[in-house]
Amino acid sequence: MILPEGLVKEVQLLLSQDKKVAAIELVHTLTKSGLKESFEIVGKISRGESISTVETEDIDR
């Protein structure tokens, strides 16, 4: 899954504030992914693993 760069930054901010559940909910809501996938995405971000990102202006609306 390719995430908007801004979403990754927001998740990193929430994680820095010890708000992992809020980060998972944010990913789940904005990506329409399942809770398990959202949990895995947030886990990858928290571990500093590579996540495919795209700048929001590159996304077709």
C-alpha cells in the first residue's frame, strides 16, 4: 500500500506522543484498510521500516 507522505508524518507524531491506538485509527480511517493491516502499517512506521509514500498532490482525486 502506498501512503500519503503527510499521513506517515502524522502517524510518527502520534507515536512520539505514545498514541499508538490513535495512529492505528487514523490509518484505518484514511486508508479504508482493515484494522490488522492498519496495525501492521503503524508497526512498520514505529520500527522505522520502509513505507511507500506519495506526496498528496500526486494523488488523483
